[in-house]
Amino acid sequence: MSKRRLSKQQLARISDNQQNELVVRKEDASGNANASQNNCNGRIISHFGQRVDVESLDPRHKGRVIRCHQRANLPRLVTGDLVVWEEEGANSGVVLAQGERRNLFGRPNASGVLKPVAANIDLVLVVFASSPPPHMSLIDRYLVAIENLNLQSILILNKSDLLQAGDHEDLDNMLSIYPKIGYPLYRVSAEDGSGLDQLEQSLAGKTTVLVGQSGVGKSSLINRLGLEAVAEVGPLSQAREKGMHTTTTSRLFHLKHFDLIDSPGIREFGLGHIDPQQVFDGFIEFRPFSGHCKFRDCSHQTEPECAIRLALERGEISQERLDSYFRILESLENP
Ligand SMILES: Nc1nc2c(ncn2[C@@H]2O[C@H](COP(=O)(O)OP(=O)(O)OP(=O)(O)O)[C@@H](O)[C@H]2O)c(=O)[nH]1
Ligand SMILES: [Mg+2]
Ligand SMILES: [Zn+2]
């Protein structure tokens, strides 16, 4: 990722270009729900069960938000989707068609069914904090999902204001692995604003979704990155430990020169919808060794001439990430 700083003018230009890049596919022959480039006039900024909040892209009333229901033939729409909508009564509307989705970030629920979080995104911020403490396998599960969607990601350690020098050696050791394999890692604080200047540079002109456990401060970061508080922030309480979530639905916010999507926190992140090969591919530092083991069906556990274990011995793969890989594979077998 470039360390070059962008001027205000450059940031404004990127933002304009981003707006102009909203291109959608032409209606397909079956007359199905895909909208053409010219008639997409809205974007979903939040969804609530059967209803969605559509932000108008019509130049005459750009930015207006209308609560809409959707035609029954449409798939379940998600925050970030481009749509065609029309008015129906005073302050409500109906979504008639969906624009093409560049991508869809989702997570499976407890029964393995994929629950959509956001569509048409450029970047995922995987947010964690010293409290609640991060689990490496949670971070790695997110990374596997993100890699399989070919999306960019940045790791964010929030609440850096709570960390005293010297009392977080384990956390530092765990986190130091990621920049070495190519993931940017920013230490920030939504409380005192530290580290956010650098983060903002990486968000310029992009639509970014924030994901992570409940209570790590995703909504607080959004409020701090904007000019005013827009997202609801919750207490860090006992109730939260029991699974209370403050943010309950994904929502898109337009901030200075970027868009951010807040998402509900989670306790578990299952990967029910992916296969073992996709898990392997999701560990980016393993990829150069793919197909190099002596046995084609090598499990990378005890086999001789295993390229992964040889890379481990050479220090090109860390023991922690390999352990994490095995843990994820195991969880696929015993969900
Ligand atoms: N000290 C400190 N506290 C923070 C920081 N960021 C957030 N908090 C606190 O952490 C608590 C949870 O913050 P939220 O922003 O609601 O967390 P969230 O990730 O959006 O949680 P969900 O919406 O449930 O997923 C609040 O009490 C915040 O004030 C930070 O950088 N430093
Ligand atoms: Mg929140
Ligand atoms: Zn092997």
C-alpha cells in the first residue's frame, strides 16, 4: 500500500470519480432483476428485514433517503446495492430492480447460511482491540473470507489508548506476524484520535466495511472519522459479554472523502460455506508452496517432503498461522 500522502484536492477528485464509477450491467434477456447503467437511481444504505433505506442518486434530489419495500422477484438486497426504485406515496417507495453486484461480503450464521453484510465494497477493515481480547483464529477467519472474495483488507487495533507500555507482549507478538505477510496493521484510538490520519489516507475514494467482534469500537471509529457522531455507540458492559450488540444492521455513511459501512459485531465467525482448498488459499503466505508437497493430498502434518513444513522450518511460515490454519480446517469438519 502506498505511503504517499494525498492532497485535499486529490482526495476530492477521487471522491468524484468514485461517484461516477457506479456502473451496472444491462438488463439481461430473461428480463430479470438487473438494472441498466442509465436507470439505477438509488443505493441501499441500510436494510431491515423486508424493508430497505434507499438513498436517491437522482440529481434532482440526491441524498434523499426513502424507506422502500422490494418487488418479490428480487433477491434479498443488502447495504451497498445499487437499485432502481420509484416513489409510492409520500415518503415511501418500491425497489424495482437491482444493479449488478461487484461483490458481496457475508458471514454464515450458526446454521451455516450466508448472511449478507455489504455489497460493492473495496476494502474491509478487520477491527479488534485489547478489550475484548482478539483471537487469532477470528482474525484469520476474516482474512480467509476476504481473500476468497479478492478484497483488500487492513487490520485495525483500536483502543490503543488503553495499552500501557510493556503489558501487551503477547498481543504484539501475535500482531507482528501480519505486516510480515503483507497485511497493513494500524494502531488507532477512536478515543483520542491517534493513528486515524494515516488510516484516512487508505480509505480515500473507497467504500469500506468495518467488521469485528462486538464492542471493539467499529461505530466509535466511524463517529471519530466523520465530522459528527452518526453511529450509535454502546457501553462496554456485562450485557455485551452475554451477546448484546449495539449495531444491529449494516449502514452506509458518507464521510469526508470516503464511504464507511458499519456492521453488527459478532461473537463467532463461522466459515461454513467454504472448502478446505479455499481455506488454504486464504492463507496468502502458503500460496507459493501450493502443489509443491511430495504427496498431492498432503495434509501438511506428518508427511515427508512437505513444502509447507519445510517453509515453516525456514521461517517463511509462522507456527501460529499454521496452527490457526489447522484449527479452521478442524472447525469445518466439526462445525
Ligand atoms: N478507551 C477506548 N474506548 C473505546 C475506543 N473505541 C471505542 N471505545 C468504547 O468501546 C465501547 C464499544 O464501542 P462501539 O463503537 O459501540 O463498538 P462496536 O464495535 O460498534 O460494537 P457493536 O455495534 O456491538 O458491534 C464504547 O463504550 C466505546 O466508548 C477507544 O479507542 N478507546
Ligand atoms: Mg457498533
Ligand atoms: Zn504438505
